Amino acid sequence: MGYQSKVQVIERAKGQRQFYLICPAPLAQALEIEKGETIEWIVEDKATLTVKRVDLGPRHRGGAHGSR
């Protein structure tokens, strides 16, 4: 199942634009994403963007099921 979201753009001073990609709440919950977590965006090609966690905290270590 996929989740869709719209790209949002904020127009800043001097013509600078900032783009926001929103992660839908059900997806964030399924991935156990936490506030302040750092992620890395990887451009595979013009149609594929991969998101990767930079630093897994203790909650996310320990394989597919994690350790709690």
C-alpha cells in the first residue's frame, strides 16, 4: 500500500523557495519515526527518491523487529 502526499513550497525573501515533503502519520507510525530524527534523502533517479535513517537510536536497533 502506498501513501500519497503533496509537495508544499514556501516562498522566502529574495526569491528563495523551500520545499516540504510531508510524511503521512500512518507511515510515520509504522516506521516508528520520532521527532528530531535525522534522515537522508537519496536520489536514485528522477522518479525514485529513497529515504534512509542516518542514526538509528536504541529503539530501532536489533533487526527487523527492534529491541524494546
